[in-house]
Amino acid sequence: MALFNFLTQELAIDLGTANTLIIYKDKVVVDEPSIIAINRSTKEVIAIGKQAMMMHGKVHDDIKTIRPLKDGVIADFTAAEHMIRGMIRMINPGKRFFSPSLKMVICIPSGITEVEKRAVRDSAERAGGKEVYLIHEPMAAAIGIGIDVAEPMGNMVIDIGGGTTEIAVIALSGIVCDESIRVAGDEFTLDILDYMRRQHNLLIGERTAETIKIEVGAALPDLDNPPPDYEVNGRDLVTGLPKQVVVTYSEIALALDKSISKIEEAILKALEITPPELSADIYQTGLYLTGGGALLRGLDKRVSRRTKLPVHVADDPLKAVVRGTGIALKNIHRFKFLMP
């Protein structure tokens, strides 16, 4: 039996728009940005993950950086295959005489179409996957934060990722009702970019906007523990010269207001279509926030004010989905019916 284990590598993959995480042997072994850099003329992959992210926005004509996923689904099939293959190679950097057969569980957005589902499966198979299973992100998030999904108890999970926000009511090992909107971390980044351009006449790149979101991102203009003001460097749109401005968390809360309102509307819509018995359960259990968006300061408070329900943020929201995917992989006999 040990021989077959040696010949098979079991991987749980959270293929995200912003970051890709891989669990191997119960450990998160890969946590890299979902981006690759290629040479335009030779089509050779130069860098993957963090190295490619460092090049993003700073490349010359010979190099192109590609984010293979957009809005939670594969937008560039070839780049996605190269990225998955490269990240799997990061697990065992040493040379091997043979490639082990790969058994993968990959999580996908709940609002995904059959064609998009096929693209994920095909990319994984072309990257070396012999057995490929798929699991919906909210279900993986629920398992990852310790909810017993098999219980006849309703739980609402809100997973705010890079490309999509997944809202699902889970009971009896299934998704009873769900809402999936393409407003999430990437949209927040674009809002900040747009705000800096309009309000401060400052042109900044995606990476800088992402850093602003992490450093001073907030959902409310009045926080109990406000972060210190942040100095932003960019190009002045009037003079064309490099310039620095200081931004506060209140400004960023204003910039993100419209996108957060869309997420709130989607949560209310999902609550509206929830069967009454499950609504009664959710009133007791509250809402669970996972994904990178859950780290936005004051978001739990804002959602709680809007829904009049308790809101719980997962302990490690960024890894909740991949952890749940890893549990599903280990107990595939139990969770096989979850794989769409």
C-alpha cells in the first residue's frame, strides 16, 4: 500500500483569482499570487507566483505578466495550465526519475457554468492530474472553519475572495441556496485606483492599490482601532512628475462604499430566498465571513448592522477554503457526493 502512496501525490488546491494555495500532506506548501510572467517571443515561462508579482507593472516589451484567472474562473487556459504545473513543481523542487500520479481536489465558485467547470478540470488534467475532483468554495470554506455540513442545521457562509463573493446557505451536506457576485477583492483594488485618480490626481498601479487596501483598507469611516495614515507614491496626472500623498482609512472606506453595498445587497438577497426553517437556524448561528475580503477592517460590524445578525470572522480567513478542500481530500469517501 505504501508503494501506491509513493506513486500518488494527493493535493488540495484553492485556485483563486488573487492567490493559489496548495495543501500537501496536511500542510499549506504553496501560497503564491495567481500570476505568471512569460517571454513574448519564445512563450517561455520566466516566473510564477511571488517572483512574477514583483515584475507586475514593471515589465518591458519582451516580458508579459498574465493573471490566468478572472472573476474566479480561468480566462487564459494555457497560462493557467503553466501556472498549476509550476506551482505543483514548487512542492518537490528536486529532479525526479518519474512524475507521481496526481489526485487533486480543486475548489470552484458556486456560480460557475459547466463550460467554466470543464476549463478548470481540463487545466488540472493537462497539468498532470489523473484524478480531479471539484468542490464548491462556500462548501469548502464551511468545512474549513469547522462547521459540520452534514447536520440538518442551516449555516450561511460568505466567502469574499479575489474575483467573486460567494454566499451560500448550507445544510445536510448541500448548498440550499446561493448567490455569487463578481464583486470582491479585485473590485476593491480598482475602486482605490479610481479614487486616487479622481480625488488626488495620482496615478498608481495595481500593486500599490493592493498595498493601500491591506494597510488602510476599511469598510467603516469610524473604527475603534484605526490604522495609521499611509503614504502613497505615484505619478501626478497634472505635472507628470512622481508625487506622494497621505491617505487615511476613512478615505478608503468612502472609496470602497459602493462595492461593499453590492455585497450587502447580495447577502440580503440570499437571506430573502432562504427557506424559513433555515432562516430560524441562521438567526441563532449568525453569518460566517471567510476569504481575504473578511480581513477588511470593520466589515463584520457593517454587515452585522445591515442584517441585524451576529457576524463571525474565521480565524484564518485566507486559508479557510484550502483547509476545507484538504479535509475533503482526506475524507474523499465521505465527501465524494460534494464533488460536482
